[in-house]
Amino acid sequence: MSKMSRLERIWDHRKVLGTLVRRDLRVRYARSFLGYIWTLIDPLASALVYGFVFGIIYSTRGVSSSQGAPFVLFLVAGLLAWNWFNTCVNESSRALYAERLLVRSTNLPRELWVIRVVLSKGIEFLLSLPILVGFMAYFAVMHPDQTHLNWRIVYWIPAIAMLLILNIGVGLVLAPLTALVDDVVRLVRIALRLLFYLTPIVYSVHLLEEKAPWARPIQQLNPLTAINDMFRLGFLGPEQHPDYLAWAAGTVISISWLIVGMWVFRKLEPAVLKEI
């Protein structure tokens, strides 16, 4: 089956995909007293911990460089994008095996089981954005000399699109591999721990240029670098310019992940159906 026909089948089943996404969201909050509030608590708790460690304990050592913005605001902007990527990678890698009975017994495009994870986690990500907006409004009032709200907040749109494409691509690669080889789950956990610190979330790219300039070109190949840059420009001063090289690399690599993911998924699908 050609790529175009597979895409057409996925599009034809978009209503089913919507039903699967709604099911995921209902199941997630079905027995939760706080419900949607957990979407806000998780990134807030992480921001408090990392903000205390890197913004207070290590601040005198210059570790918390945040391009002139309040560190907590800088941190939250990076954590929200990371949380979507992190949860998608963890859950989409198990998407086929976790739903193996439905995957085998239905004639739906199997890619739907990966895409529904990305979309449901994407909705949770969108629901968590009020945290970032709230911090931006607070610091714009309390620290107007450090927080410069500007029109570049529109870059959130391409950032979300890039992250969506990246998440689907990575998920399409990992889901069949995990269904065939259990070790992939452990490797993914290790890779995510390393990637968190290789991504400018708790530090600025300018700090990396100062401490390890040789690593900067490598980091620009990380799509999350471009995504974080897009999310932060909306509250950074005009002297902070977009990293267009990272943006270009992030776009190409994210689309490449999607293309490779579709190819890997198509090649491994028969073996996966036999295994599960």
C-alpha cells in the first residue's frame, strides 16, 4: 500500500480517531477528583523543583542563565513543550502492544493508535498553556524590565505544529520496535533522561555557547531547541534574535522523522501483527 493511500485511509477514519482521543481523555480523568487540574499541577511541581535547584541554589554560579527573562518563566516555557514530547514518546512507544487486542481485531489503520496518543497528549498540552500565559502576565506586571511581551508569541503556532509532527514521527518509529523488542522501552527511558539535559530547558543556549561552544552546532540539530526558542521569544527582549539555523534544522529533522516513521511502521507492521 502506497504512502498516499495510507494517508487517505487515516483521513477517512478521522472520526474514529476523534472517538479514540475522547476515550483517552475520559479514561484519564474518569476516577480523578481533581481531573483537569492535574494537567496544571504536574508542570507546576516540576517548575518549582527545577526553579529551586537551578534558579536559587546554583544561581550564583551562573548556571541559571535565562536570556534576561525571569528564570521561572524561562523554565516553564521549556518544561511544557518537553512534557508533551516526553509523555508522547513514553506512551506512543507502547501504543500497539497496550491495545494489541483491538489492533489485531479491527481493520483500522494501525497508525491511528499512535496518532491518538499524540493528539490526546497534545490536548493536555494546550490545556496547560494557561500556566505559561499566567506566568507571562504576572512577570510582565511585577518585572516589566525583564519580561517583554511582544508579537513574537505568534511563533507558538509553528512550534506546536513542529512538535506535533515530531511526536507522530518518533511514535511511528518506536511503536512497532517496542512491540517486537522489549528492550526498546528501557533504551527510550535512558535516551529521554539524556535528551532532557541536552535540550536548553534549564539553561540558556547562550550559556552553552559560553561554556561549551563546540556543542552548540550539535544542539542546533535537536528539534526541541528550535521549539523552545519559538516558545520563549514572545517574552524575551528585542535583543534576543531567533535562531533561524536551529529553526531550519528542526523543521527538516521533524519532517524527516515523520517520513521515516511512516516507512518504518509500514515495513514492520506485518511482523508486529504476528508478534502481538
